[in-house]
Amino acid sequence: MKKILALVLALVMVSCLFVTAHADELLKIGYVQVGHESDWRMANTQNYYDVFTKEAGFELELIDCDNDHARQLQEVRNFITKDFDYIVIDPIQEAGWDDVLKEIQEAGIPCIIADRAVAASSDLYTTAVGTNMTAEGETAGLWLEEYLAGKAAKILVIEGSTGSSAAIGRAEGFNKVAANHPEWEILASQDGDFTQNGGQAVMEDFIKRFPEFDVVVCHNDNEAYGAMDAMDAAGIKYGVDGKIIISFDATKEGLTRTLAGKILCNVECNPIQAVIVMNVINALKAGEQVEKFTLVPDEGFCAPGIESAIVTTMTDEVLAARKY
Ligand code: GZL
């Protein structure tokens, strides 16, 4: 009996050692996420949970900072004190990051900027992964230029969260094309915070102030849904025989409404980025050099019946192939 007990005790001790040793091998990843403001964001969060698993050798702590920049800075500082192996930042706003990036560097922790960008020197972080938001805005502008074919247009813009590189980039790219069109008039541009409620509130205000408009540019799909809700309530038609709605993100629901001819142009911004970030982390762990920036490619789509050299015309097959 004593021999059996000794054997069981030995087995328990060995398995505890294994678990401890194994747990020590897991890379501790701290990810300060923007929030939960949009379908895009939820797809991005889910992708990190799907990729950074214990089986893949990671212990992920993802913190939803609920669109609060000060909270993001504080949570990053908490990661530093808890000595995480890697810190990943999706910055709510692009400004205000220099000091905390220096603190991460002084702590010797590799830092990856993911999705949105920071307005800080790239010397202050290890590497960045994301899309080209300015190019996304330009694609939307070039499609509108192609679609209007010289016709004048009164344009309303529902912007993304003020200060975010996504809103800044998309506005910059679209305005670069608009600058070539004196026959376009941008009546107003207002922050809808990337949410459906925000899009609806801004559109309700626009409808009161601007009885005449032709185009609504929404910086993401959820804002576009809100704008549609407001136009539905006001009896305003949109789509192939109504107001032109342009959107960004190209989520499944956004492309469903594009296929239905409700959104005429939808420019993708791919949230499936976690594998790219994981590959960068594994390369850094192996002591390899990594590029300062890894681009996540994206493309644009337009409603059926619209020929375009700029974006892909939607079909059932295109929608069926979408991953998010
Ligand atoms: C873009 C991303 C933006 C999306 C929005 O890369 O940061 O934030 O376009 C999301 O849907 O809220």
C-alpha cells in the first residue's frame, strides 16, 4: 500500500513540474484592443482568441479598452509592470503614444502596433501590422469619380472616431480625389464614432440640415447601417435608384447590403490580422529580423450592375467566399 501511495505521489509531483514548466514556456501576450464598437472590431477580437491559444504556445490577455485612450495607456503600463513577453497595441487614437512607447522600450519588451497606427516615430516600437487607410479612402473616391463620370454631387461624410488613424486616413484619401472635382461639394463631415447609433444620430442631423444631398460616405459599415435607419425613417430612398452610400470594412453584413444594391461601394479593411501578428512574434522570438511594417492587403466592392475598373462587382460567389 505504501509503495502505491509513494508512486501516486511521485506521479503527481512530476505532472505538477511538467505543468509549471509548460506554463513557463507560454509566451505572455498583452493586447490592448480598441473596444467593441463595430462588427469589424468583434471579428478582429475573435481572430486573436482563435490564433493566440495555449496550444499554439501563448497566454493572451486581451483588454477591451472601450474607446478610452487613457485606459489604453494605463493597461499598457500594467502590462509593463507584469513583465509581459510581447505587447500589442491597437491605438484608439494616433496621438499621445511617445511616452508609453519609450517606457515599453526601456522595459525591453517588444511592442507591435496592430491595425490602426500611432503618430510616433517607428524607432519607438518594434514593428507594425495594418492596412493602408489612406489608400482605402482613395479607392472610395476613385470609385465615386468613375461612377459619377463628371456629374456634380453634394456629399455628406459620417467620419470614424476623431483622432483615429482609420478616420484620418480614409478622409485624407477620399479628399485627395475630391480635390480634383470642383463639381463635388462636401456639405459636412461629422464623427459617428464607428457605431450604428452614431451613424444614425449624425444622419438624422444631416437630414434636418441638408434637404439636398446625393452621396453619404460612411467610414464603416455600422455607421452605414445607422444612416440607412435614419433615411428609412425619413422616407429617403438609397441604393441603385436613390442616394449613393459608400462604406468601409466590407464585413459580411456590409457586403450583403452591397450585393442587395443598398450600399453602392464598400471598401474592405481586413480584420483577420492575428496570424500575421503571431508570425511576427514567432520570428522575433527566433531572433529574426522583421520588416518595420507588414501590410494587410484589402480591396473594394460595388453593387451588381455597376461596371468598375476600380473595385470588384459583387456576386453571390464573392459573398459566399468572405471570411468575416
Ligand atoms: C480599421 C479599424 C476600424 C474599422 C471600424 O482598421 O480600426 O475600427 O474600420 C473599427 O469598424 O471600429
